[in-house]
Amino acid sequence: MRRSRGRVVHVESLAEFDRRIGAGAGSLSGWRVQDVDLSDRGAALAGARTAGATFLGCTFAEGEAARLEATGALVLPAIPGVPVDTYRAGLYTAAELYDAPSYRATTDARAYAWSQRTGDPDATLARALHDHAIDEALTAWTATRRLVGVMGGHAAERGSEEYAAAAALGRLLGRDHVVATGGGPGAMEAANLGSRLSSRPADALDEALGSLAAVPSYRPSVDAWVRAALEVELPADTESLGIPTWHYGHEPPNVFATAIAKYFRNATREAILLEVCDAGIVFLPGAGGTVQEVFQDACENYYADESSVAPMVLVGATYWTGTLPAWPLLSSLARGRPMEGRVHLVDSVEEAADLVAEGC
């Protein structure tokens, strides 16, 4: 995701507002002031040029919001009853989403329940504003990182060969790239886990896989599934990205991603997940969702010029030619296009990691 950005000044605290005003800021054009109580700063606002400023969920003295709008500022009020910050400036952490001992009481679970409300225009607006804020935060986060995606089935249970293979792939890829996944359970969780342990010896991953196998799935207990993951010792010097969605709110996000870009709209999330993986994507065996991602990514590469094509690597020749024969169609689609030499079918995660490392 590499979009051009104008001059934007993020102000997320009263102290930051006062510091900038005290430093002589005369124009607030381009300022994005978020969730700040400005009810005692009327004089400072009146003394500055506020045309082009944006105030998101801020508090003002009576009549101040209307005055600001009259000067050309954009004032968007807080929307009551929303369980998430619609104007948040950063991505989520696992601790933010799992902020209560019982999953039912967490922000993640409450946001999913709230997202099921239909026919409420305020809720629809809040979800759109939230996803825009996440989009902006993700753009900033990815700007300084090189990402490789791992896509695969959500049904792979801890303790299975599929889960272990996805974790091994994440560990190999994480040595040179930040690994991005759909942020959910199964192969996604495994790849995020492996990437977090990319700086550690192989036996560290084996130990983690062994302890996680005691709780194979988030069913019947999300709480037990999360507790087992939180007990895994992880280094603080590695990063991993998850991009889940409340559209699949019955599937909880995994805790191994250090940054979580969680969206309400799945269509937005799907497109962005593929877009940010500028170093390529490895596709492990999966079902409907993974097949959709294969051909959505293929479509982007099909119309891209040679400099913009990112590698696509499918792992599992028998699976992708027989069980779900996506490979024959994909290879035919690629024939004669700039993407042809960057679409691969391999049998092992080691081969896949080598191809990504080589940029093939």
C-alpha cells in the first residue's frame, strides 16, 4: 500500500495541542485533532486559522464547533454507543482486543456483537469511519516495512502437520520480511507465530507448537485458546501483521500478530490484505477463502506491469492440481503475461521461502 499523503499533523492529546500552539502554529490547516477535550481552548482556536483542520470526536465549549465549521474546519462528533474508537490513529494490539478475562466481555467480542446491528445509520457511519482510520494507520505502518503474505486454511488445528508447516514457513519468511496474514486461527495463526520466532532456534518453535497442541482449537473455548497462546514466550524484537475482520467475528483473531488491522467490511479487508504484500504471497492449502485470494491476487498481477508484479507461490502440487485444481487455471492465465515467471507451484515450505527470498 503506497499512496501519496499530503501534509497531515496528527494531534492526539491536549499536551500535543498546547505544545504546537505554544511553538507558534498560526494555521491548523492539515491538522487532524483526534479525541481531545478542547473545551478550555477557545481562545487558542480563535487565534489560529482553522480552515482545513479536521476535528474528530473532540469536545468543545458551547457554540465552538459551529464557529469552527463556519471557518472551514471539518468537525466530526463522537458517535455514542460504539464499542471501538472510530477515529483511532493506530493499529490494534492483541492486548487491546483481548482486554478482559472472559472473551465475551472483550472489545473484540463486543465489537462483533455491535457490528451485527442493521438499519442503524449511525452504526453504519461509525463502521465506515473506523475502517477509514484503520486504513490510514495501516498505510503509515506498512510504509517502512517489506511484507510477505501467507494465506491458508483457517481450519488447521494446533498439533496438526498443516499447522506445523505454516509455522515453519512463517519462521523462514520472517528472517527477511514482515509476515502478514488474515489474522485469524489455523494457518494464519501458525504463520504469525512462526514469524515471531524467526530470530530464535528451531527448537523454540518446536516447544511452542508442543504447548499449543494442548488446546487445538478455539472451539469450544476461546478463553482457553487465547490463554494457551499468551503462555508462549515470544521475543520482543520481531514483528508480524494480522488483518482480520469482524465479518468473520465467530473466528477470534490470533494473538501472535504484533499489529492488527481489524476491519468491519470484509471486502475492504480482503483487497488491502493482498495489496500490502509487496514482497509476494505464499498460498498454503485452503478452501473457498484461499481460492478467492489466489485469483484476486492473480487478477492484480495479470493487469500489472512487470515492475509491479509480486511473486505468487502455491504450496502443495497434489492439492492445487487435484484436490482443488487452481494451478492449471492460474498457470494458463499467467501465460504470456509479465506475471508468468513469478507464479510458482512447489511441494515444500522451504522451496516457497527460497523463491520469496530470491524475489522470483
